Amino acid sequence: MKICANRSHKITLLVIVSVLMMLAVLVPSTFAYEGVSIQIPALGVETSVTEFQLNGRSWNINPWEGGIGHLQGTGWFDAGGNIALGGHSWMPNNTPGIFANLHTVHAGDEVIVSVNGEQRHYQVSNVTSVSMYDLSVLYPIEGEQITLITCDAASFDPNSSLYQQRVIVTAQRIS
């Protein structure tokens, strides 16, 4: 009897662990990176940075996510590279998202990132719009830059309910 009970418990435990592992893969979480925040004075934005997990060929960004998220798989602070941070331009209830005015940023504007209390300053070098299919703006680079990305509100196609363009702001680290 003891052997059967132990085997039954082992099978039950195995099933529970398997379900939890599947949920961890199927239900990506969004969490704040401890100690990482961003300020974009030109937009009046100051918020913590969360993670947008890579889900197959795209990032899992909750339509109601109101903040700024790091696109998993792109560069990261202290590791260098192309650090991609995304946010919504418009929310599902037709109110402005955190990056609604990202297109108004200009070359020379400042972006400040705080990593564990250390401030890092970046200067905007380019503001452009690219096709929703153009992922080259997220490719790895030498050095360190921030790439801010959002949907271009002017490119919304009501027939497909998709934004056809993305606003891209790149900023180079200056200190």
C-alpha cells in the first residue's frame, strides 16, 4: 500500500509541476525591472521599465499595458547594444498611451535612464517612421543606444485594425 500511495503522490506532483511549467510558458508575465526607470522630459514621461516577453516572432504586449517595456532579446543596460523600449501610442479605449506624442521628440532631446540609482544620459539622434515589418531598427549594434518604439497613430488602417508604421526614436548614450 505504501508503494502505491507514494507512486500516486509522485504522479500527482509530476502533473502539477508539468502544468506549472506549461503555464509559465503560455502565460508570459510583465514585471518591473527592479531599479530601472526612464525619464523623457520632452514628453513629460517618468516611469519604471517592465519587460515585454518575446512570444514566438513578436512581443507579448498587453493592450492595456500603460507603461514602457524592454523588448526581451534586445540589448540591456551594462551589456550594451540596441536597447529597445516600447510603449503604446493609443489604448484600447481610445485614450492616449504613454508614447502618444513620441513623434514630437526632436534630435538633441534628452532621455534619462536610472539603473539602480545611477543616472545615464542619452541624446536623441534620430526620429523616423518605418514599416511595421521593418525589424532592422531592433538589430544588435556595437556600443550602446536606446531605441524607443511605438505604433504610428497616423498609419492606422481601419480595414485591418493595424498600425502600418512604427515611430522609432534612437538615442545615443552621452554619459
